[in-house]
Amino acid sequence: MKALHLQRGLAFIFFSLGGWCLVDPITVEKLVMRPEFYVGNSTSALFIGCFGAQAVLVSLVMWTSIFKPVTFLVFGVFGSVPFFAFNYYFYFEAKMFTEWMLLDFVGNTGILICGLLGYRMSKLELEVNNLMHGTPESGVPV
């Protein structure tokens, strides 16, 4: 496995969950909101669809970009940790979400894992590349 595979995994997570929100926001809202918090109007569908559109856009940027180790780290940490807090609060404290929202928790876990593994793998790939092709950092004559 290469870092690029993990980058594509990140893109897939954003594309699949975001795409669902974009294509079928009404179903997403019906499944993830407890009945007492369900709104189900065109405005709530618009907000969920906009969230999905942003996630799909991010997935396309991820798919077409060249990630550096720090890129993996930033997406892994900042693309998951704040959402763990968000999900925890609205699922356990405010009790607004149903168990379906645990799909988002699984997605966020995947984002964190892909980001951290991608960071490590990308660094190793850079080090090997530097050793093979000679850079000032590698000690191999350029």
C-alpha cells in the first residue's frame, strides 16, 4: 500500500458520505435526527445538501492533489477530531441524533486512521525517494 491509496481512501470517505447528503438530504435527515428534532422542510434539505456539496468538493480536491506528509496530518486530525466532539455532544448530551449518525463516527475514524497512516507512509516514501535519487538531506551526492 502507498500513501496515495490512503489519500484516495480519504477522498472516498468524504465523497460517499457527502454525496449521500448532496443527493438525498431528506433521507439523511430522516435517518439521523430523532423525531422530536426532525424538521423535514426544504430549508433543512438545503442545509444538508450544502454540507454534502462541500464534502464532495473536498473529496475532489483530495483525489486530484499531491499530498505532503503534513497534508495527511492536517486532514487526519482536523478532519476528524472536531467532528468526534460534535458527534459526541449531539448524540450523547443533546440526544438529537439516532444511531444512524454512528456512520459519521465510523467515517471520522477512517479519516483519522488514513490521515495518521498516510502521514507516516508519506514521510517514509519521501525518505526512500531522497535516498534513491540523492538530495542534500540524504548524504548521497547530487
